[in-house]
Amino acid sequence: MAEVPAPAAATVPHGFAVPAARAPRTVPGWLWSVPPVAVLALVFLYPLALVVQQSLTPENGGGAFDAYASVFRSHAFGEALGTTVWLAAGATVGCLVLGFALALIIAFVPFPGARGVAKFIDVFLSFPSFLITLALLFIYGTVGMANGIWTDVTGAADGPFHFLTTPWGVLLAEITYFTPFVMRPLLAAFSQLDTAQLEVASSLGAKPARIIRRVILPEALPALAAGGSLVLVMCLNEFGIVLFTGAKDVTTLPMLIYGKAILESDYSAACVVAVVNIVISVGLFGLYRVVSKRAGA
């Protein structure tokens, strides 16, 4: 069989130079960060700078920090700060206790629909906070189901449930809404727990309470810390729950900002409170990031 001749090499006419291959041009890495930084500066950093500037320029004149001194001396600010802190701390503790108990049941107590409940928690995280508050109003409101049943059974003119417009009602609504934010990292941590440890502890005669205290709780502490830190940050900035419960005597920092800006048109004082709220929130968010990183969340 005849061999196929190899193609002849291309010849370059005399006097013509072969152009060298050019390497593709690469865009500098820093250039890719310009669009997102520009959008962030326009949407977030510029309004934030305006808030800080307004807090340092009182409308009635005076020094740069006169508005801060006036706000810090006011009784309304001290009361709002105390209310915000104790509501956030109380809701965080309630969410940790309730979330840990519910996560234990879902993860370790077999019952029909446990997987569906775990999936529902993920969906629940997308619900707006005012929706939960409205649900509580339908149940425990002045004309809600609980008071309606009470008046129908007893014949009384009014029901006994009026706590939703008090700080305890706000606390209940926040615990109800934010508990899944603690349960989600806990369920993830429980899914990685070695069940052999539980079986060994049970075979050695350990009671369920002892297994929870000595085996499960140490493994859940990082997830509890991460979830609790996140709930604390969100409770400090919660506005919708306090507004929709109709708790007029409950004034938190976000509600104080709303009152100063919208009702009193005191924008300098509102910006001062906003700056304080931002500083507290950013500090706690930094703590949350550190805890989450150590917990691997």
C-alpha cells in the first residue's frame, strides 16, 4: 500500500516576517472590584455618611457633638436603650432554650413528619416578622380567638388576654419569630453528631438528661453561640414586631428613631440614635462572625 506523503511545510515568501504570537491581555484583578464597590458606595456608604454628617450638624446650630450630648442626656434615649437591651437579651435566651429543646426533639425523637418539620424551618426563615405578629394578634388580640372563646364560655364582656400590647407580648412575638434562627444551626450540628457516642452512653446506663448534658450539649455549644449571636443582633434592630403589636408604651431604639424622624421631625436626634444603633449592631455582628467562624457555621 502506497504511503501518503506528508503535507509540505508552508513556505514564507522572501522579505516577509512571521508575526510573533501575542499573549492574551488579562484584566487586572483590582479592576473587577470597581463595579461592586461603586454600587456599595452609592447604595449604602453614601446614605450612611449622610446619617453621620446629619448627626454632627444640629439644625439649630451649635457644636458638632451637641446633638449627641442632648440625646444622651434625655430620659427617652436611656429608656429606649434599656428596653432594647433587655428585650433583645430576653428574646435571645428564650430562643436558645426553646430552640435547643425543639431541635433535640426533631433530631433525636423519631416521629412521623420530622423531616417535613425540619424542611418547614427553612421556609419559616423567609417569613416577614410582621406576619408572625399578625398571627399572634389573631389568637391573643383583644378580639382574637382566645378572648372570643373565653367570652363565649364564661359570658364575660371581655377576655383576659391583653398582654400583646405590653413588653411581654413583644417578647413572645420575638421568641416565636427568631427561634428557628437558632434551630437551623443546631439541626446542622446534630446531623454531624456521631450517634455511636449516644449508643455507648445509653448502653452504659446513662439517663437521657445526662446524655444531653455530657454528650450533646458540648457538641451544640458552637451552634448555640452562633445562633444566639445572630438573634441578638436582629432583635436589637427589630422594628416591625414592636410596631405591629401596638405596644405604645414599648419604645426601642428603632422605634425612637422612627418617632424622632417622622413624628417630631428632629432629624439630628434621629441620626444620633441611628449611629448608636449602628455601632452596637456592627460590634455584635463582628462578634457573631467570629463565633460563626470558630463554630464552622
